[in-house]
Amino acid sequence: MLMPLSTRVYLALGSTDMRKAINGLSILIESRLQLDPFSGHLFVFCNRRRNNLKILYWDRNGFCLWQKRLEKYSFRWPQTEKQILEIDRRQLIWLLEGLEFQQACAHGTLSYPCRCKSSGCPRSPRKRDLRKASKGEAVGFLLRALGNAGDGASWAFPPGKNMTIFSLF
């Protein structure tokens, strides 16, 4: 599931009747959560047994409904009095993997100053040498590039060498 950086993730806390489909969940978003289901944001619902998740979102011309059912174990769904909780994309991935998404030991986001020689450049293009990148770094770059094209990052390929995504795995 690829999503733009501006996409927000909302957890509808409590339990939801998993018999609801697109229409029932979109009505729930409008009436109970007071949010717009056509916004393109992700709305995550969980059942009472905590073994089934549904994610509803609007994608340009229609709703998409994604579901994950655990055969064993349960999701670490938050227990709070709120009706809705906003989390980031990283926390959603943790939740889907069965981890506690409110981990205190997660690393924060780093940002580095520009090393460009010109003083007026807000952000210089970064060059990365593919020969020095690990598979994880290469895959991470490609996923970021797909989600945020135009961030100024580029790869420096050796002359005469073509690189495909498939050779990274």
C-alpha cells in the first residue's frame, strides 16, 4: 500500500462490527468520527477479539478496503477513552506487524544541514553511489522515491551499467 507523505492514519478506537463493508464504515467515519471519508486518509478499524483489521481509504475514483485477519495472536490495539487516534505511517506498519506502536525506544527522524557550496541553495541534490549502498538502503531509497518523487535524491550508476529493481532483491 503506497501512500503520499501527506496521508494521515486514523485509528477508530474501540471495537467495530467487521460485517460492515465500505458503505457502513464510511458512514461510521462521518457520523461517529466526524471526519471526511473522501479525504484520502487511512481509517483503521479493529474487531472485539483484536484479530481482524480493516483499512478504508478513498483512492481518486473509489473506495479501497484492505483487511488483515490473524489466524493466531492478536493486534496490539490501544485501550483508551478517545474515539479516534492519529498515528503515523511507521506506527501503522508496527501495528500490522503485531508490535506495540507506541514504543518508547523507536528512533526519531534525523535531518542534516545542506552541504552545498552555494549559500542560496535550500537543499542540494544528493548523489548516492549504488555500489556502496546495501540492499536495505537501496530498497529504502526506492520506497521513499516512489512515495516522494522529486525530493532531490538521485543514484550515481557506473557508466554502461543498467540497474533494475529486481536486481536489488
